[in-house]
Amino acid sequence: MTVKILLVEDSDSQREFLKEGLSNHGFEVEIARNGAEGYKKLFEYVPDLVISDIMMPAIDGYQLCRLIKNKDETKKIPVILLTMLDKKIDSFWGKKAGAQLFLSKSIDIEELIKNINATLRRYPVTAEYKAAMTAQISGDNSAQSQLNVILNDLLLKSVFANEFRNLSDFLNYERILVEKLFSLLSSFVEYHVAGVYFASPDNFSENILYIDTLGRNLSKNLLSDIQYDFFRKLEEIKPIRDNKFEVVRMLLGKEMDYSFNDMKSKIIIPLVFDKKLIGGICFYTRSDTDYASFRFFDIMISELLAIFKMKYQYTEKEFMSVLDGLTGLYNRRQFELGLEQEFNRTKRHPADFSLAILDIDFFKKVNDTYGHQYGDYVLKTVSDLMKSSFRKTDLLYRYGGEELVMIMPETNIEGALIPVQRLRKAIEDYAFEYNGVKAKVTASIGLTMNFIEFKNATELLKSADEALYKAKESGRNRVIIHEGNAHD
């Protein structure tokens, strides 16, 4: 039986040259002058092999190959792509498109025939498969109709994906990003309530579920139930504490009279990248809805994952720029900014806040005796003990060397003394051991607060430093409080 080849080539001279060469070697050749014509002739001619140029107007060789490989009725037809352009790039895209072979147009005709015969042996097309292809062209199911459907679908997918990609302009404006995202989602997804959550690499940051009610005034009980339901699902991946919700696009008016139990359908989608939870999205509706059957569901999830990944990496980059690499605490620059902000805030709106400076006792001796790796281990461990001793609202910093600093907002000196002493005791009791070497470690701490006598943040910091000096001078492993004037 004669082997049938469909040759798709827009160059008249190249098309005639290849047709003559293939015909001379006993192949039956049908020609098409572009990708669209090639796709229609695929069903009419039902070839054993498609040979296509890559560079063609309208539908190029990559796209034609992808169309062939995306359809069950045609995907077993082997495709050879020909080009005169950069071989590595075209070979890469040819393989991505699903081509069986990629060859240069300058290939000798005898070498081309060898490659054709090898491809035919490796990817034979059965008579039954060809018969099934022929059955595809009848009435409205013509090749042209199928091509129109496919091209329209590709266009819709492209537009759909681009709408999501345009959101990347707002990565550093979270509230605007949320509003734009809800505006896009509500244009093609049916829901009564939707939620978006961006995870942060900062464990001390707020975990906010942004909720869209489509302008409806819903009860706090309903929204709280959705918040609980959403984060409970995400906590199967990662513990999330201290979460809350924030309503977006809800207008004031009469409250809608329905509850969480009225939500007949829902979907909660955790978004995970590199084994890390980077966010999540949810939809709730009062009607029976199968969200997973949505036409562009997979594309939506893929594009959402890309947006959330960029948002997480942007936040991570910003976060890492303010952290100390060894301890995971905020760095000195952030401490200086944080102290100034807190001092100024409490001047405008009078409130207490406390400041403590910790210094690891005889840290130089630890480094000299056990080595700098041991010193790094001690510093990292003390920082971890520090994190577990304070509230999430307290701000923890590495000030420099072995000095760590704590800012405790809305806390007077008596209240601050409790976690500070807890930390000192935790360090004293901890069994430090690294590479089999055990050591006893203690820390001295100076504690102060924003007494009225301090005119600026520099004076406040100096008072904590003086208290720390007294703690070290009076025997170490203790907390000394700066004795300031009574705070108004």
C-alpha cells in the first residue's frame, strides 16, 4: 500500500522540490499551502505522515503540529517539521509542539527519505485509526468547523490568560491587586461570596482573607463562618494562626438574610509552590455549581498560581531585605526605623511601650573556645527562644554581634518584665549542644520604657544600653530595669 504524505509548505519552489523528491521515492503526496489548509486536508486526505514548514503565515508549523497533537482523532499522525532558522530554538519548540522529528530544510533528499522511513516504522498509523479520522468529517463536524472551534478556543484561552497576566502590574499594591482580581473573577465565575488569601514568608504578618460579596451587605456571622471554613482547609497544609477577614466591594444597605448553611456549593483551592503554601482562593454560592467543570478551570488555576507565586516572591524579596540572615530576626536598619516610628507614635497618641536589649554573656569566649560555627548556633538558638517567649505583636531584632533587641508595644515596664525574665530563664535552662559539644549559656538584659524624660528615641535606646551595662557589671545572667521618672 502506498504511503500517503501531506506536505504543508507556503514556498512554491520548496513545495515543488519536495513533492518531486518524495514522489520519485514512491510516496503519494498531497500538498497544502498553509497551516489552515493543511489542517482541513488532514481529514480529507488522511495521511500516514505530515511534513510541514515552520515559518508560514496565519497558522505556522508549531501551531499546526499542536492542533494535530491536541486532538485524539489525529494525534497519532506523525509530524516532521522543517525549517531554515536557528536549529536549537526550533528544535526546542518543535518538541514542545509534539513533533516526532525536526529537520533542516537544507537536508539532502536521500537523508530526508531515510528519516521519513524511520519515522513511519516507529509511528505506524493503522487503517482503523484512519477510518475513525474519515468519520469525523460529516455535516457540521467538518474539518473547517473543527478548525474554527479550535481557533476560537485558542483565542479565548489566550485572552483569558492575558487578563490574569495583566494583574502583575499591581503586585506591590495588594489592595488594588485584590480588587482587580475580584473584578476579573466575578466576570466569568458564578458566586455569592469569594475569598482571596496571600500567604507571607513573614510568620508575624497578619493572615487576611479578602472577601468579595459582590456589593451585598452580608452578616458578620456568615463571613466569620467562611473565614473559619477557608482557613481550616488551608491548615491541612500549614498551621495558620491569628487569621481574620477583610471585606472588599461590600456596599452599605439592607443586610441579606441568609447564612453559611444556605451555601449549596463551594470550592476552596490552596495554592502551593515548591512545597510552600503561597495563598488560596475560594468560591461560595447558593446555587448548585460544579466549579471544577468550569471550561477554563485549569487555565484559571495555572494563571492564579503564577500570580500568587510572583506576589509571594515579591513579598519574600522585600521581607528578606529587612531580615538578619543568621537569626531570622529583623536587622539593625529595621530596628532603627521601628524604634523611631514607635516613639513618634506614642508621642502623638500617648501609650506605653517597652524596650529591652539582650547581650549573650561571654560570647567572645564561646567563639574562641568552640569556634564560630558554635557561636552561630548559640546566636540562632537564643533568637529562636526569643521568638517563642514573646507575642506576635512584639518586634524582635538583631542589633549587632551578640546583641538582640525587643520592642514591646502597648506594654509598660511591669508587663515587659514577665516575657523578658521568661526569656532569660529559658536561655539559662537550655541544653546547648552542637556537634556533640555541650555548653552553658546565659544572657544579660537591660529593660526600659518610654518614660516622659526621654526627648527622642536615641535617649530611650541609651537608657536600655545603660541598664544592660549594669546587668553585666553586677554579675550577668540578670535583667536590670532603667529607673526612670514616672510616666504620665
